[in-house]
Amino acid sequence: MNETFLPWMMFLAYLAVIGGLALWNRRRAQSMASFAVGNRQVSPVLVGLSLAANMTSVATFVINPGLIYAYGWAGVVGYGIAAPLGIFTGLVVTSRRFRQVGDRVIALTVPQWIGDRYGDRRLTAFFALVSLLQITFLVLIVAALVHVLMSVLHLPLLAALTIVVVFTFAVIFVGGASVHVWSNSVQAVTMIVVAVLLVAAGAGFFSGGLGGFFDRLAAVAPHYGSVTNPNSLLFRDLFEVVVANFIIGVAIIMQPHIISKTLYLRSERDVNTYLATAVITGTIFTAVLVVGLYARLELGGGLTPDRVVATYIATHFAPGLRSLIMLGVLAAGFSTLEGVVLALSSIAANDLYGSLARLAGADEERVKQRLLRVGRWALVALAPVTFLLAWDEVVDPNLSVAIFAQNGVYGLFAAVFAPVLFGIFSRRATGGLALAAALTALAVHFGMYYGGITHYHNNPAVPAACALILSTAVMAAGVILRGKPAEADSSEAVAA
């Protein structure tokens, strides 16, 4: 039997299941609200699984292990410990309050939430434009999936890229948020099984205990088994490894496809179950990062980071297990890809088109009637852009597609972080302060990166962490100087 036969059968079965879910949920996506957040009748456990799948994604299963393959244990500490601690802290602190404000203003997306919280549709349009930076993350996911399909199914680049883009965009076009939550839940269960298999596959490297494992790492290269790696691009000292990644982790939750998951919940009672499910499942997924170390010990050096996991899967596992693991990796990618595509299409329609049309004085009923159609046509426009950018990153990456994605998406949540944080917890926060904070974040992040400011500039996490700190300071100073809000202002926010 051809070694690709079983992987092909499982891949086609997977496409059939997800495609069937899309068709089954088609009747539920008949308005912009149902398209963007579903009907809010899904179990909080399923929403929590969906969140965990979105938070980790193919970046955790494919791309980041490649960077750890290159730079060692420091990457596990940064991406596997510091960043998850930041993510879980941010989720616990903000989820309940974000949902309370979202329920009051009936928000469908993060830009709408910001505009409604501060009473200014211009802010909604501005943050909708900033949210387009998330296209860079789309490109990361697509590129990673393409590498897996090329390695395991022996597909040429054009065919693999076409399948990934066309299938994912078509699923969201048909089913919207309802299919996204259900498909993510199916994908998350698959990912749990595969995560356990991948982590267990390296058991032989621990035959001498943890000490023996770290001795193996230390023999690879200087600092490869250390908490910091001065020879790396991303993990040179404790600030880069721990501080920057923790700050980025807290801010990661401000991505539209992550924090908006709380808006899928039926009531506030569901929040704790949702968070517990997401944290436990996310921890299991994060453990997959050690596969980068396994690959280095087994395969040696010389591989480009983006190809490491695909090569490891293709060479380490027998066809049966290879098929199952490929399915889990694809599930990791498609789950987040669906979430990002859904968020961007909803933002393009609800926030960009909707806000600009209303500011231009368009009839409200006509705007509402067009939102779903605009959201779906936004998918049609976004697909070829994603295709072309992903093609370029697969053919000619700058070290890794992760750098391209981090630079864009870190800029997004650096801009969004302070406006959302102060919108949740402060009655004194205003739209002007939110805009000032966002512009500060964008200027600092992209100014440091492209201006070559400090020797850290080429690690997107550091400019983003500086941007987060300074933009939060700008908004905090404005809130303090503004003093006690008037009664009219205080009635506009849900605050402590």
C-alpha cells in the first residue's frame, strides 16, 4: 500500500466532517449577529475548547517548535512557560468584565466593542483598519499547513496552498460562527490526542532522567540547554525570554478571534467553566513545543525552522500514526485559521463598512440588511491576498514565517490592549485617550522594528512589549489627569 494512502483517507474524511458541519450550520448564519458570534446556545465547554484551539493553533504545533529546534530550551521557557502564564492571567482578569460590557452594547467584534464603549463610531472604523494586521497571522497558519501537506501527502506547493485557502474560506463563508465553534471542538479533541502522542514520542530521550535529557541538550551547542541563549535571535537574555513573552502573553488575548469568544457564552455563569476548559486544554497543547528539542536531537541541525515539524512527522512515525498526527496538526491549523478568517470578515462588514456607512448617513435598516453579504464578500476578497502572501513566505521566508506574523499581529494587540483594558476597568477612560494610546503603541512598535532602535529591534516581542508599556502609561496618565468623571460619563461604562 502506498505510504500516502492512509493519510489521504484520513484527510479526506476530515474535510468531509468539517464540510458537513458547515452545511448543517448554514441555516444558523442568516444574520450578521449569528454569523459573527453564533446563537449563544453552545456549551461553555465547547467554547472553551474552541478558545484553546484558537490560542495555540498551528503556531504551537508546527512553527514555534521550529524556532525551539534552532535555539533550544530558552524557547521552551519563553513560549511554553512565560507566554502561557501571561495568556492565562489576561484571560482570568478580563474575560468576565469584557463580556459584561459586550452584553450591554450587544457587541459582535472587538472594534465594535471599543467604539460602543467609548461612544464613537470613528474608533470602531479605526480599530477595524488596525485589525487588518491580523492577516499576517493568517499567512503564518496557511504556510504551516502547506508545509505539512507537502511533506505528508507529497502535494506540490500550488495544490497544497489552494486546498488550504479554498476549503477554509468556503467553510466560514457557508457556516459562520456556529460551524466555527463546533468544528473547533472536534479539532480540539483531535489535537489533545495528537499532543499526547507527540510529547510521548520523545520518551527515549529521558532514559537518563531529566538530568540526562539536559545533558543531551547541552551537547548540541553552547547555551542550547540553558534558560537564555545569547547566540539566538529571540531568547538572548531574561528580558527577552521571560518579561517580554509574559507581557505579550497578556496582550495576546486582545486578538479579535480570542477575546471575542466570551461573547459566545450564554450567561455569566458559564465563564468559569469556559476558562477552566481553556486553561487545562491550552496547557496540554503547549507541551508540544518540546517536539522542537526532540527533532534537533534526532535529526541534527540544518533544517529551516518552518520545515522541522513536518520533516519530523514524516520521518519519525509509521504511516498509521503519521496519519493521525497529521490530522491533529491540520486540526490545530484549521481551527485557528477559521477563527481569524471569521473575525476579519466580521470586522470588515460590521465595523469597517457598517461604521463608515452610518457615518455617511446611510439608512440603518439598509446597512443591517447588507452586513452579512458584505462579510461574505470580504472573505472572497481576503482569500487571494492570503494566498499570495503565503506563497511568498513559503518560497522565501525571513528565517521563519513566525517573524512576519509576529511583527504584524503584535502591533495589533499592542494597539488594542490599553483601550480594552481601561474600557473594562475605568470610568475615566475616553475615546481620545484610547486613540492616543493606540497611536503610541503603533508608533513605538513599528518605529523600533523598522527603525532598528536598540539591538532588540529584530525580535518583534520586544518592540511590542515596549509599545504595550508606553501606550498603557499614556492612557493611565490621561485617566489620572482627567480626574473624576461626570455622571453622564460614568453611566457609559461597566466599572468597578
